[in-house]
Amino acid sequence: MKVFIASPFFNEEEIKRLRFVEKVLKDVKGFEVFTAVDHQFPMLKFGSEPWRDAVFGNDLSHLHEADIVIGIHDSGRSKEPDSGTIWEIGYAYANRIPIIIFKEKEEDAVNLMIANSARAFLLSKQEFKAYDFRSLPTIPYYGKLI
């Protein structure tokens, strides 16, 4: 199974959460995983048009190949999720790729559009580890909405 992890990766908290999700999916579940942080084309100048085209195209091709998308809701910079992560989740929904949201921070509200587009919300590391990513059972979100 191919999994695309949509996640922020701009500070230590975000990277730690991303690596936890990646490790569970690879080492415990045995899935093939794509994370954008590991595909940033360092040979190209950050922010240049060639870099932008390479990163965007690579993300799109991996989204198209994905069997599921894991969206990491929590950000280490704000109460709002990362805008790139939200774009990837929306793209997955539009392309009928099942979405699983991982959200640990109870105090942060979820946008209605994310709440209703996800197949399941996993609200702890224990829930994430225990979830059956092959059968994808539905777990609705009942927390705070915005």
C-alpha cells in the first residue's frame, strides 16, 4: 500500500510528529510512504522556479499514486493546520483518495471541510498505531469545529 503523508515539517515538533507517523506506517504496518520533507531537491535553489516545479510535480505524482493520504492536522507554529497540508488533503478528497487525519492537540478546532472530508480521525498515538489502514473503518470527528 502506498501512503502519502501530508504534513508540515518546519520545526522540531512537526518533524517529530511526522517521523512518528512515518515509522508506524513503514515499520509496523509495512507500507510504502512518501513524505515531502525527504524530497526537496537540494540540488536546485530553494524557491527558484525549477525547484518549485520539481517539488510541486513530485508531490502531485505521489498523490496520484497514493492509496491513502494521512493528513497531520497539528502544527507547531499555529492553531491552524499548515496550508500546504490542507491543499494536499483537499486534492486527495477531490481525487477520491481516502483521507485519515492524525490530530493530537485537543485544544485546536478543526475546519468543517476537513472534518467532513476525512474517513477517520485518529486523536492519539495509540489510536494511530491500532488503526486498520487496510480496511479503513470510519471514525468521525466530534470535537471543536470552526
